[in-house]
Amino acid sequence: MCGIVGQLNFDNSPVSPVILKKMTDVIKHRGPDGEGHWIEKNIGLGHRRLSIIDLSPAGHQPMTSSDNRYVLTYNGEIYNFRELRTELEAKGYWFRSQTDSEVVLFALAEWGSEALLKFNGMFALAFWDRKDKSLILARDRYGIKPLYYYNDNKNLFFGSEQKAILQQPSFDRVINKKALLEYFTFQNIFTDQTLLEGIHLLQPGHYATLDL
């Protein structure tokens, strides 16, 4: 299943490794086979791993490209990753693992957000470009893999589950009455709202970009 988390501080304040670990710890059930954290100043990415394809340490996440420019934390499975790998190898990419994660990493490095159109599968991901200081969050077409986010124009927090965002001390837990009314009316929430004010669910088949 796996789980992803992340934090980006717009004021360039450093990400706390303690808080980032709390974010991954609270979703440990999504990935009991391992955890990983990557922090660089004001951005931090975390991952909980459930090993399915390539059980070796080569599949460890967050995963960094060979030139250290790109960093990926990813949850899901790309069914056509072997075909994409062949296409990328023809372009000169060299793979260190047998994972679909590395294919996702290099595909986004090569094609940017256009790579999302090539993915046949289920996924939620965060892709950071260290050179351009830009972030892509994305979710599969059917919304099989969840991705929640909170943006207060000071910080961006995100995770596979809302409880990861709740580990942030600065997050104020307030009930979203509009979403609560929607739930009581339809026994479901059909928008991007959640029961917590400020936390949104990235819609299926959508991606979001943030450029610093």
C-alpha cells in the first residue's frame, strides 16, 4: 500500500526531522517494511514502504535521481512501467533497481507533468525539483490512492492520510461545518472538502504544482 507525507515552508524555515518522522510514524500501517525521510532546508519528504516490486534496498524512498536534482515519494503501482522503462532506457537513462518507483522518477524528470498522461495505474506522488524549486503533487485518474493537503500560504503539508497533517503543531483542528452538512445530507462528501477546515483532498485525475 505505502504512504507518503511532506512539508514545504514558504518562509524558508527548516523542516523539523522530528515532526516529519511523526508524520510517517502515524501512517506506519500503510508501509510496515521500511521508512525513509529526505530533508533539505525548508522541504521534507517522507515515505512508508510496503515492498512488492524489487524487495531490495534499491527501492528505498524518498528516491533521488542519479544527478541528485529530483526527489520522489510515491505510493502506488504503474502497470505499464516496463514499457516506459524501455522508452527511457532508449533515451539514455540507467536504472539502479527493478522498481516502478524509479521509472516514475525518471519519467517525471524527462517529461514533467506530461508523464502523468503516460502512467497506467494507481498512484499518489510528490515530485520535487531541487534546481527549479518546484513541486508536483499528483493522483491517479480513479482516485484509488488518496492524497490530502493543507496550504495556509505559509506552509504546505500533505499526506496519504489526514492524520499525518494533524502531527503538525501549527495545524488548528477546526470542524468544517460545510463538509459536515454535506456528509449528513448525502452520507458522503463529493467535493474536495474534508471534515477538517483547511484540509483538502486532491481530486482524482488531477495534479497540483507549486513553484517557489
